[in-house]
Amino acid sequence: MMSRILFYLIIKPISLLPLSLTYYFSDFLFYLNFYLIGYRKKVVLENLTNAFPEKNEQEINQIARAFFQHFCDLIVESIRVFSMPEKELLQRCKLKNPELLEAYYQNGKSVIIIAGHYNNWELAATACDLQIPHQTIGIYKPLRDAFFNRKLQESRMRFGLQLWPKKMVKQGFDENKNELTATLFGADQSPPNPKKAYWMTFLNQDTAVMFGSEKLAKTYEMPVVFGRIIKLKRGFYQFEFEPVEDHPRKAEHGSITEKHTRILEKEIIKNPQYWLWTHRRWKHKRS
């Protein structure tokens, strides 16, 4: 009941407002959290300090401040997606090089797109199907709240994106083997089982990286591309693809994971404020 009240009295009305207005709410939310509440602030500062040992306390605090400003923008931008028209969505998240995926499509190849929780990944995922020839598939973890889970799915699927629960990915590939798909994976979160992860150094730390996307790419011989999300200005992004591996079965074990993780690492180092630092990324230790 509470989730319905929250959605219809707060989230849905806010989603109908233009972002030029809701950014005022984002600014207020930033001030409230950064200076008073401090949600996940300790986690963010710890993650940044460990990732950038060469930076002093002032530099770390500057990045943290910029991150929380961007994080609050993400919240209002994601709310806006519930009611955002198609024309506005395409203006706010343009695909730079659709011809890369068009070439795979013409050759009858489904692809795997690896992206990080960097810039506005929700906006990019929602806008992707409108701009590529493949059927776009998003992998998600269902929410415990059934009402919010349904509303979030409806929002994400408004423009053609299909959603598969994590537990049904292999089944989805098997059932859709005759359809040309582009499956989106976020591979930069902490894996549920570190024993099945690929271990490497990432942002100066021993890191467990999810290996499922590489395993699926090899199983189904799907080319892998990295989805780079670039922030042009407040509320406007650019999505572009970079090839990672065209022949996964010929690639050495771990090389695909190494490549896409290194690409993301370079993006984070260049503009660290746009990555999701609130996540407890390094909670696992190598045994």
C-alpha cells in the first residue's frame, strides 16, 4: 500500500515535470544529503581513498562532492523516464555509432554489450532499442516490492527494451537463438559468488569481477562490445560502442573481462565523479 501511495503521490507527479524544474529538487537533495544526512558518504569516501591513493583529502572530498551532485541528478532523471516522451529521450541520449552494431546485424550476429554503472546507464538502456537494429535485452534483478518491480519494468520497456531476470539469462538465450539480440550487462558490481568471479587489479585494488558475460559470449559465440556513456552536459548523454572481442571462443580465458574492465577503468580515472561510488564494490577478499 505504501509503495502505491509513494508512486502515485510523489514519483509519478514529479516524472511529469520538465527536468529544468526537477533539477531544483536535485540541488536541494544534494545539499540535504551531503551536508546533513550523509547517506553512504562514508562508503564513498572510503572507496575513493582506496581507488586513488595518490590524491590528498581535499581532492577526495572534491570528487565526492561532485559525485553526490551527479548522483542526485541521476535520481530525478530516472524518475523523469517514467513519463519521458520518445522525442525527449532521443535528444537526451544519442547513440554516436549505430553503424558498428548494424554491421554485426547484417552478418547475422547477436552481440553482448558490456557497460558500467557510469553516467546515466538507465537512460542509455532505455534509449538503446530505438537506435539499433537488434532487439535489446536488459538483465535485471527483480525487486522485493512487487508493485515497484512492475512499475520499473513498465518504465524500462516503454521503448522496446525487453527484460530478463538474472536467473533466466541462459534460458533466454536458448529460447531466442534465432532472433538477433543485443544483451546489456552491467559487469562492474560486486559478484554474488567471488569463487566464480575473475580476479584482477581494478582501481588499485584486488577485485572480483563478474565472469558471466564472458562465459555466455564464449558459449554462444557472440561478439562483445563496450557501451561507453559520456555526459555532454546536465541531462544530456552520448552512448557509443567500442569493440572488445569479435571471436570470443578464440580468446584466452579472462581476456574479455580484462579488456572491458580496463576500458571502464580508464573512463572512471578520467572523470571519477560519474561512477557509482555508493556501491560496496570491494566487500569480497580473495581467498
